[in-house]
Amino acid sequence: MSRTILVLTATGTVGGATVTALRARGAAVRAATRDPGAQPWPAGVEAVRWSYDDRSTWTAALQGVDTLFLAIPAFRPDEAEEGRAILAAAQAAGVRRVVKLSAAGVEGNPESGHRQVEVAIEGSGLEYVLLRPTFFAENFVEFYGAPIKAEGAIYLPAGAGNTAFVAAADIGAAAAAALLGEQTGEAWVITGPEALDHDEVASVLSAALDKPVQYHDISPDLFEASLREHGAGEVAVATMSALYGYVRAGWTATVSPDVERVTGRPPQRFADWAQANAGAWR
């Protein structure tokens, strides 16, 4: 059955990967973006204006849409309110299926904005799939790439905790499977195929970049100070600090079979992803 799919955060890391995965499967895509003319889009993608801060843009973007990829930019203090408002607008527009980009572990945290939006979706009567990815491999480029490139250093308060890092392409592939599939009432945990500690991450990056990369286990206080120094707001500081507390506690080491189960192929190993993306640190 043909579907009209609207992808929110279409120019972001996961939203962009979702658009790519949908097009690889031959699906037409409506891509939501603040400025539809800011970049060229491939055939089969219709860019539409969408602003999270201007709800008047939502009606036209949602017109005729039956399937929604619901994602909200990170660290918004109004995440829960915004998510519920988007859900209400989608229902009013006739959307019947929602795929929500959430986060691993939120089912145990009722205060999480992600979880509050999940609860609203679960009670909406719509078809839905909740995607709960762990830490993105791309974080080592987008957030921590500068010191890796300049110093061969990773500065994080991760202790010796393991994480099953997942590539955005695998999240996008799972999202496409959910958007085009018939499953409903499910939550998928999206991880890579192995859990690594950050010393192992440094070793993998050393091999990929052909230069030494070292992990420095910094204190949570120093991490928070660094985030503030780089302009992070207090929501981002609190969120990131809590997340690395989970890493230190060993809560991010779970390896899920869901990517292979729903896409038919295993997720990328971190080493393969690093080799493929080595140019990002050069």
C-alpha cells in the first residue's frame, strides 16, 4: 500500500538517514525542514516547511500525510509539550501511523520527555512503533570529533562502561521498516552488534585513522563545565551528565537483535563504521 510519509528532522543525523533508507526502498518522502530550498533533494523527496517554533507551519506539512516519523531536536526544554502538540496536529490531519524516535531505557524514566510522548502515542489509538536507539556512532564526529582530530583524544566521563554504539544508517533502516511495515504497538531497541568501552573505541579509532587515539576518563564535574564552556544549555548539561551516569553504571551495554530482526541484516560493527568514515577526522 502506498503511503504518504512525513519525516521530521529530515536534515538531521537520523532524519536524513531515514529519508535515505526510505528512498532506497522506493518510497516517496515528504521531508520537513525549516528552509525547503536550502539544499537540493533527490528525486522522490518533497521538501516542506516545518518549524518547531511556528506551529502554523504544521498544517500544510501534514496535509494528506498518513504516516509520520516523529522526532524532536535534542535538548528542548518543552520536548514533552511539543511532542504531544505534534501528535494532536497529526491526529487532526488524519495521520494513522506514527514512528517515534525515542531513546533506549526511557521506559524506566517517567520524567523523560521521550517517555511522556511515548505514553501519549500509546494512548492515541494510532498505529505506532517506538524506536529506542542507544548512543550514536556519529557522536564521535559531531560532538567529540574536534579533540579526536586535533589531539587524538576522547574526553568523556564514561568510566569503564560499555555501550552498544549504533550507526545512524541502521537507525534509519529500522525507521524505514517501521514506517513502511504493518507492526504496531511495539518498541524496538536499536543498537549495534557489540558493546565496547571507550578504551576499545579509542583502539578502533586508532586503527581507522592510523594514528594514536586515547580515551581520557574525566570527572562528571569537568564534563559539565566543558559543556557549559562550549555553550550548552542546562537541559543539555543535565541530560548528557545523566546519560554518562548510565554508561558508568553499565546500563548501556545491552545488545539488541532488533535491527537485524526488522531489516533482515545485522547492524554495522563500530570498526566498520569507523573505517568507512575515517575521512571525517582528517
